[in-house]
Amino acid sequence: MKTVTRALKASLCALAAGGALLAAAPAASAESWHWISRHDTWVGCHTMAVVDFGGWPSERVKCEIEGTWSPWQTYALYVYY
């Protein structure tokens, strides 16, 4: 049990350190919005934004409708850097 607890603490510390580094990176090189990925649902787009860019400031990550709205709409994930 101690081994699992230590491994969990180490991984959480690594995630926190990585998030802190990601949060600082976009501010230093902000240039324009870059397309990252396409998703079938709004929820899927925001889920990937949180998973991939959770440590970034919210004004640097966005999900938008691609093209004009339709029942089979896709959503694009953009990052500002």
C-alpha cells in the first residue's frame, strides 16, 4: 500500500509541475490561434481541452463550431500561442 501511495504522490507532483510549466509557456510566445483537433460534440471538444491543456489559462484555449451550424456539426479545438 505504501508503494501505491508513493507512486500516486509522485505522479501528482509531476502533473502539478507540468501544469505550472504549461501555464507559463503561452504567455511568453503568444502569436495567434492554432487549430489542434476536430470533435463530433461540444462536450468532447471541451473534454479534450481540459485533458490536454488543463494547466493553460482559459483565454488561451477555445472550442468553436466549424463552418455553419448543421445537425452533424463538428467542433474545433484552438490554442493561442
